[in-house]
Amino acid sequence: MQKDVAPTTADASDIYDRQIRLWGADAQSKISSARILYVYCTGLNMEVMKNLVLAGVQPAILDGRPYPDAVMHTPSSFFPTDERSSCENGNLEKMSVAKAIQNYVHELNPLLEKCEVNEECELSKIPDEYFFKFDVVLCSTKLAGITQCGRIARAVTESGGKFIASDVFGLAGVAVLDLGCKHQFRREIGKNKLSACESIEYPPFKQVFGRTLGEYVPCNRWNKKPPILWALYKSFLKCDNFEEVRSFLRDEGVDEGYIGNDERVAQLYSIRDAEVSPVCAVLGGVLGQEVIKALSGKGEPAKNVLLFDGGMGFDEAGGGACRAVFLQ
């Protein structure tokens, strides 16, 4: 019987040949040596993970929630549907989500080392120093909470890393990028041509969420209010029921009718925890590209909030659009 042979450098070059031709050997070298931490395996985070694992980026996973209960209704290309449903018959060994996904990630790209897992359930117990070793941290604001996301973002960016918080709700999704105070990049100005090195100062995650909706710098001279999807996202994170959304918007300095009537608000609130697979796939693909740009320094990154409207009719660019707005 033939023994398994460990992949060689030549194998890796063949496998990653297409992307080396796309963004260059130097960029591939940078992303291959990077380490990315995924805080909670949401449907969106798993889409980003799939894309980057296939691209040769080493993952680590922090998710101590019980498997399969925690991901029973989460869209995923990793966990088989029949495996998750079999828990009703008590056929599955209880383990954490991080541990359950470990082997599936390794099967997707055997060239990578088996990913590190952290099964701690309470983020507050994990010291800041733990996050220093990662080049990029992706986190769900909905599951981690704004306070913990702010703490992790500060720890990551102060150690030179990049932080992205993102979630989807129904047919929409939002991501907040905090790439630090001195993120350097080079614009693509033509085929195989890059500009001189430029620098961007990203507002800290805590500052972006700390401002009330009425305090945000206008997106442009014609639109003096923050994007509706951002107002929705922030209200979903802050409010415990849809009745609180109206008073929340008033307190934040936005007209009550900004989102819609009571029936519309109640409908939107009812889907705030829904993860739709195509939405995860589209926004996950965009975020995967943003991570590669952030790691390689090649290409202008998004500044600093990404909004995806998959057909809810709130985004000025139209349904199915993903755009970036700079909120300070």
C-alpha cells in the first residue's frame, strides 16, 4: 500500500500557480506566511475562511460554542447537513465548534498545517496578548459584542495586525475594517504597475461604533445622514426588541421614519439573526479580497465600512451592490 507523501514546495507552486500569476509571487509569499484568527464560525466567517484556506493562508479558530447545536442553522460549506441533523438522535460526540471544523479545514488544503483551535467560551477571559500573534483577526460583532470587539481590535492593531468585524442579517451584510493608524499600500495603476507607497489612518473600531448616528461625518455633500444599512446594523446590535429601535434612532439623532414604518421595522428586526448562504458567499468573497490586499499591501483597501444590500432596497447603489463608506 502506498504511503502518503508530504506535499513539497514544487507541489505548492503548482497548486497556487493561478493566484501567483494573478497577484504575484511576492504577494503570495506574504499571505502564505500570515496567520488569521477567526473568532466564531459564522456563515460569513466560514466563507472567508474557505476562500483564504484555498489560497494558502493558515487559519486559527476561536469558537468554544457547543457543536453542532451552535451551527445548526448556519450556512456552511464545511459541515455536512446530515452530520448536523444527526445530533437529534444523540449520535454525535459533543465538542466545540472550533474542534469540529479543524479536520474539515485541513482536508480542504492539506498543504497547510492543522489549524490551531481555542475552545474558550468567554472572550473576556482571553488576554490581549493572545491576539498579538495574528496578522488578521476576523470577528462577529453580533456574537462577540461591541465591547469585546473593541478590545480585540485595539490589541490587534497596536501589535501591527488588522481587524475586521462583520455580520449578515437577512439579505444584507456589514463589515467594519480597522487596519490601524498607519496602513501602507500601493495602488494598482495599470497592468503590473503600482503607485508609490501611500498610508491611510483608519479610525479605531471603538470610535466608529462610539459615535451616535447623528455625529458621523456625512458620506458626501448630498447625503447628510449615515447609510440606512449602518443604522439598521447598529440598532440590531444595541436593541433587544424592535420596539426599542424607534427610541434608539431618536436618541442617536436620526428621524424615526428613516428606516420605515413600524411594520417594516418589525419585519427587518425579525430577520436580524438570519444568515442567507448567497449573502455570506458574496460578502465573504469581497472580504477575502480585502484580507489579501491588507496582507500584501497591493491594491487600495476599503475605507472603512463595507455595506452589502442583496435586495432590501436600502443602498443607494441598488440591490446586490457592495460599497464602502468612510465613517469616522
